[in-house]
Amino acid sequence: MAVNKNKILKSAAKFTKKGQYQKAVNEYRKLTQDEYGDNSLNNTIGDLLIRSKNISEAVLEYERAGDYYEQRGFVPRALAIYKKILRHDPERTKVYQKLAQLYSDQGLIQDAISQYEFLAKHYEHQGNVEDALDSYRQIADLDPANISIRERLAMLYSQKGFSQKAADEREKIGD
């Protein structure tokens, strides 16, 4: 079934202007379905869902939009969407990981380290040492001269019984 994009966009705009956000969302979703596939509208749908106080559904729409932009190489747009998600739902660890990886890929090392540090502390606070170790390893890979991170890695490796890995980290500190 062919859809008339202009008609749907006008209808969605009319509903938005009237404050009928759910009706506008329903119109925009017609354009994001498989047969039409305009997933760039997920950001707009997310914004409308925020206005209607449906945060959890909005975050899902933002994630779709962020993934859409990321897959197509529009990294600045993906970064903006992922940051928007964290403003509304700061507990999304998956989003911090995506931000860290994208920042790293873009050569924005300090920004990537900041995201990995947040994740590492979050995982430690939850008692999830394995994921904390992974985040600290990411930081160590990005900033090999960071002695405090190496010390933290050595301590966590010791806690988990990985004596050789702890010794390796201490050796790197000495070097």
C-alpha cells in the first residue's frame, strides 16, 4: 500500500500544533514502518512522546534514531541522539558504551575515557567487577600512561584472583 508522505506529514503537523501528540506519533509511525522505512523520523516521534510524558517509549524511539544515524555514518547526529537519551534516562549503560565507542572512533579520546570511567564506576558500585574491568581496560587502551587506571586494574584483578594479570598491570606501572 502506497502512502502519501506529504499528506501524512501535514496531518502529523496539524496534530502536533493542536497538542494531540499521540495522534501525531501515530501519523509519523506510518512513515517508519517497513514498507516506507523512514527511521529518521524516530527522533521526532521521541520528541512528541516526551511532550506526552511517555519517557520510556520516547527513549526507545531515540535509540532507533541513534542506531539509524550510526549505521549510516552520521556520527554527529548519532552522538546528539544518544546524549538526548541520557538526559531523559541516565541509567542506560548501553548508551554510555555506544557513546564511548563512537567518541573513540572519532578520535575524541578524553570524551571516550569519560564515558568509560562512568561505566566502570557504575559497574563497581553494582558489584559487577567483570564489566568494570572491561571498562577500565578500555581506558587503559586509550590512555596507556594512566597510572591510576592501571593501579585500579591491578587491584580488581587481584580481587578476582587473576594474579598474573594483576602482576602484568603492576609491571606496566613500573615501566
